[in-house]
Amino acid sequence: MKNLTILFLVLFYNLDSQNLDFNINYGDELLTLDKKYYSEKIKDSIEINTLKFYISNIKYYKNTIKTSWIQNPIIVSLNENKTSINTLDEFSQFDSIGFDLGIDSITNVSGDMNGDLDPIRGMYWTWQSGFINFKLEGKSKACQTRKNIFKYHIGGYAFPFSAIQSMGFKLYHKNNVDIVLDIKKIVDSIDISSINEIMSPRKEAVDISKIIAKSFSIENY
Amino acid sequence: MKTIKFYFVSIFILLLICNFQIFKSRNLQINQFPKPNYNFSKNPLDSLKIELGRKLFYDPILSQNNSTSCASCHSPYAAFAHNDHDLSHGIYDSIGPRNAPALFNLAWHKFFMWDGAINHLNPQPLAPIHSQTEMGSSIKEVLGKLRKDSIYTFNFKKAFGDTQITSDRFLKSLAQFQLTLVSNNSKYDSVKRKKSEFTLQEKNGYKLFVKHCNSCHTEPLFMNHSFANNGLPIDKTLNDFGRIKITQNLIDSLKFKIPSLRNLTYSFPYMHDGRFSNLYQVLNHYANDIKTSTYIDNRLQGGIQLTENEKVDLIAFLLTLNDKEFMRNKKFQFPRN
């Protein structure tokens, strides 16, 4: 019995899971949905109502060799309060982490709709095949649209409008890893008065996907 | 000992043959056809899933007000097209922008819809379900209704082992039924199998077909997985520029998917907007109405030279692509049990 307990302990120790946490910020503070923020750039208020995105191909490296890999795409959603990814890995063992923001072209043409790829999650275009990699919706008086709404549904997998972005960060042999996404950086980098409705793969979507990728950073402590 | 060994070897060989047979039917290998494009390893054909897909295909529960099924615009008596309507109509009699294409040999398609907007048969039904002029619903709403239906929960359990009704299972079942819609028993097919012979007129029509049409409508599927501008002038009431909507590439302006020529008698009218109601109009377009223009497909520059007699012969050949067996197949019809 004692042996069995030890065995269980060892097993659980080895399976010790760790969360990869996403901190969604607006500038220096955590972003609250539907809250009005003042933007110096547009000199008016701005609020975010929807934030959802796909993280896929999470890879860990040790001495530049890929040692662990989670392939299944996972939705990070502030609306569903789902901002942690269970990774089953001890970060402290690894030197760096990489992941993709979005869904790769192979998955996009596979017809696979299991798990977080379920179209019921609202991250799939129905009139034109393709997953929405990143969904950001909000309101600002700077947008001369119906109800001042802006909608960025960023996706596209086919040349020349592929909007998937790969990212990599160094790890410093510490235990906690938070990935930070600063929404202020994104909205400040887009001219939201002129570009405020993107709902299909196109050049503007690719440009915004690059802006989004640059708005990610890491906190490793 | 030797006999036991012999028995084992024979049983092994028998099992191998059986396995091969199952493998064959699960993958839709058709002798005269190339290898299917659909990846059957991720959704192997299974009679219970096919039956479930058939029930779903014919069920108006897929539309917002339970009025419109897939079969409303893809009717079995029209080779699963919407005949006698230039533009197809869906929920609340709303008129859509295009003519619903015929459905058969879908395992061999690489793109779906006239502009190739859809890249796989599995997610294809999401488009009409969500379209306001077709079914006006959503996948969420449809799954909600199916989950409340005791017959469907029973059927999903039979097909998948438990009562869970998910998007993936729903879409895979619908794909399975549609994949079984194989049309390969026309007169043309039996001539190719040396079971029948063309008449003199059909033979002449076939020669003209190979010379003028086969590069786009390629045998034996009579399509070539690509898109072309076939010289149709734009319909100003629709302003449908086709494939460019998807690729945003100027060279794709006014290009539409090249459809298969099988079962033409049943699937009229023709073209993406159903502008031609009979085959003479189609051939007159190709023979007389195509201007020379940089935008029109190279193979059609200046039109196709055909005499009146040649047009008649060509149509005689095209009619050999009608597949009566496909049209009569009870397994494809409305499920009555």
C-alpha cells in the first residue's frame, strides 16, 4: 500500500501540469471587457467587448532542440474567462518557448472541427472556409460606423494573405511564465477611424496580424 | 500439423481479402476514376453514418424555421441541383445570388461553390446553414434542435457510440451521405467498359468533345478542378465577379468553377446564374457569342467553331453522360423508414 502511494506520488509529480497564462492588458493594467479607457492617440474613449484568439503549435526548446510540443489549437478567450493553457510541462527545464498565433494551412484544409476547432465557438468563417485566428471587437467614437463598432476578425491561410504569426520567447529557468498581450499597443498602431471592419482574409488583415504579434511579450519570474 | 498450418494461412489470406474489400468500399475506389481527393482515413464510410447523413440532408430542421432542407435546392430528381430556377431560393422564398450546383462525385472535388469559397466537404454545409437567403440559421441553433430530438440522439448513438451531437459528428455524417452520391453508370461509362456502343452521331459528338471541350471538362469526371472565364458577359443585376471575391486577385475576375457535364438533362438551367435553360443556348454561346478579349480563357478566344450539325452531334454525346441508375438509386432518395 505504501509502495502504491509512493508510485502515485511519483506519477503525479511527473505529470505535474503547469499553466501557460495569458495576461491581456490595456497598457499597464489588466484589460476589463466593456470598460471605457481613454486613448491619447484618438483623444477619445475606447472599449473592448470581444477578445478571442487561437494559440497552436506550442513548442518548448532545450539547447535549441525541440523537446516538447502541443499541437492541438487552443482558444484563449477573455469573454469565456479562459486565459490559461494547461501544458503538462515544467517550464524550468526549458530554454525557450514558441507558439503560433492562429491556425496553420494544413489544419485549415483538413476539414477537422474537433475540440476548440468546433465552428460553434464562433472562430470559423462559414461563407468562406477558414478559421479566424484573432477576434477583437469594441467601440470607439473614432469609428464612424454603426454604433461606433470596430471589428477585427483576423484570419487567412492561403498565399498571399496568410495571417498566421509565429512567436518565440526566451525562458530564464524560472517557474512562472506569463505571456502578455497589450491591446493598447494594437489599437494605437491601427488607424481605427479608417480601418475598422475586417472580416475576411486580405492585405490589411496580414498587416494587423503583424501588429498583433508585436504586441505579445513574456514575463518570466 | 501441416493441415493446421494450411488452415491458418488460408484464414489469414481470407481475412486479408475481406479487409481489402472493406477498405475498398470505405474509400470509394472507382475503377475508371482517379484517386478521390477526400481523405477517407479521417472519416471512413460507415452505413449508419451514411444513413444519419441522409436523414439530415432531407431534414428541414437544418433551417431557422424548419422549412428548408439541403434537398430543397439539391433535389434528387434534378441530380441534386435546383432545376427550373435560374437563381435558387431558400428560406422565406429569398432568392440567392447563384444557381445551386448539382451534387455527385463530390469525393473528387477540391473546391466547392461556384467561386471555390469552400475548401473541404466537411465544413461545406456551414455556408448554406448560416446564409440568410438559404437556411438562415446557425450551427449552434441546429445542434441545439438536434440534441432535443430523441430520434436524432438515438441515431447519433447508433452511429457514433454515444448520444453526443457535436459539429464534427454532424458535419462528418452529412459528408458521408454526400460522398456516396457517385455517378458512374451513364452510357458513356458503359461504352468505356465495353458493355455498350455509341451511335454514329454520338461517336462524332465524342470526337468534337475531345477536340473542343475536354481540356476543361476533362474525362472521366468531366471537370478539371479549376476556374475559368468562359466569356459570359456580366449580369448587371447581380454583379457577380466570381472567384476574385475569394482570391482578390485581378486575374480571377469573372472566373467560375468549371462544372462537371454529367447528368445535364436533369440539372438545367446552366451556368453559375442559370442564364441558359437548354444546351443549344450553351453551345450557341460558345460558338457564336464569345468575343476575343484578354480576360477570357485562352482556349475560348474567338469562340469554338461548330456547324449546326456539329452542335447536334455534340449534344447527342453530352446526353450519353446522363446516369439513369444514379437518378433511380433508392439509397439516395428521401428516407421513408
